[in-house]
Amino acid sequence: MTELRIEPLERALLHVLELWGDPKRAAKQIAKALGHDLPGAGRAAGDVMRLSPTTWLVAGDVAAIKAVLGDSGALTPVGGGYVRARLSGSKWRSLLMEGGLFNAEAPEFAADCVATTLIEHVTVTLRVESAAACLAYFPASHAADLLHFWQVSAGGLPQ
């Protein structure tokens, strides 16, 4: 396995889903439309990641959600505002510990876990794909700086 790979990905169709009023009722309707529950705190399910108690980040087609959302919330397109990168290999967790405020090495931070944290002054949302890879979502306005920081930091990781 490669020790560390930092791979910027193509822009994705991303939306922020916010629920208000009676979010439990809206979540049930959305779950029916998606075929699975909206993920709980710190989790992801399918193309949906929980960001806060009433906010999720949704990748891909949101037509099913739009069809049932009504006035229970909003879907805001944010795909152009985020860059995605895949961190993979045996050192991806060590890289996230550089300049970060989150214990990415915790064994509980496993597949389909989600965390939002600061890394080198940039807000980053992390989704663990597997023991060998993690997706990072961060503002496009800070992408060049964060990717450069990771490249420099990768060179200083213990062998």
C-alpha cells in the first residue's frame, strides 16, 4: 500500500440540506425518498453526510429530496464552493494530525464517520471511506494553501 497519496478530485454536485420546523417529520419523508435514514451525528450514509443537528451535505442528484422537502427546509447548491480530495495510504491519518485539531488516529474514526475540524486555519469536513482512505471537503478559496500545506507536511512524516 502506498504510504500517502493526496489526490484532488473533480468538483462534485453538492448541496447543503437544512431542515427546520419539524425536522423529524421531514427526515422521515426524506428517508422514504432516499431508501435509507438520514445519517446521525458524525456519520454518513450513501451520498449524505451529517454536518450538524439539522444540516447535511448531499452529493449527487437531489431530485428525490426536492420532491418531498416542501417548506420543511432548503437545498442549497454548494458544489462550486468546495474542493474534494482523497487522502489514502497508510499515512493519511498521520497527515491529518499535522496542523489539525482533531484526533484522526482514533480507532473509532472509521468507515462512514464524519468530522468537521480546522486544519491549518481551514475548515475541513472529513469522511472516512475505509481504513485506507478518507475524503476531505474544504472551501475552494483555501484549496491551494491547504493542498500545499499537506504536500509539505507529507514530506516530514515519520517513515
